[in-house]
Amino acid sequence: MNTFVPANRYVMVRPAPLRLETFARRAGLHPELVRRLTALGLLDCTRDSTGELRFEPSEVAVAARIQRLRTGLGLNYAAIGLVLDLLDRIEKLEADPRRRRTSTWTPTD
């Protein structure tokens, strides 16, 4: 007996924010380093009613990007903030359809 499996799945519930320890484990970082990255403004978080830090699951990818820049370029964490801002600007400029104009110049023989 075959059962129908839909091709697309739509999530109807927003993922719950992660606690500090859970986030640190998923990101492969020490919780104190996560606190420091948050203090530098490199990671976004909120505080719950008890004052505990909560992170969106998407911030795990941001933490991985920070770690790649740290190991790949040998930058300190303060400089990584600047690099992340520049990379985000470049991404926005490349995505802007008005900037994708091709040149009308053609070579002549």
C-alpha cells in the first residue's frame, strides 16, 4: 500500500529560540565565546523573561561564518564585524538588478 507524501512541506510553527548551551553545542563553540560574540554584536540574541539569552536557529549559520572567517583569514573578532558588514554590502549590491546591466560596448574588427 502506497501512501501519499506531499512534495512540499510548509512549516506552520516558528522554530523555538535556542538556549545558550544548546546554541553553543550546535555551533561547536564554548558558551563563554558565544557570550563574547554577542557582546561584540556579531551574534543577535534576545532575553527571555528570566534574563537568559535566546538565539534564533538561523544564528548557528552566522556563528559558522564567523568561525570560517576567523580561521581562514586569521582576523580577530573585532575585525570580523567589519568584514561581515562588507560582505553583506557586496551581497546586496550583487543582488541589485539595476547593477546587473551589461555593457553595450562590442568589439569591432
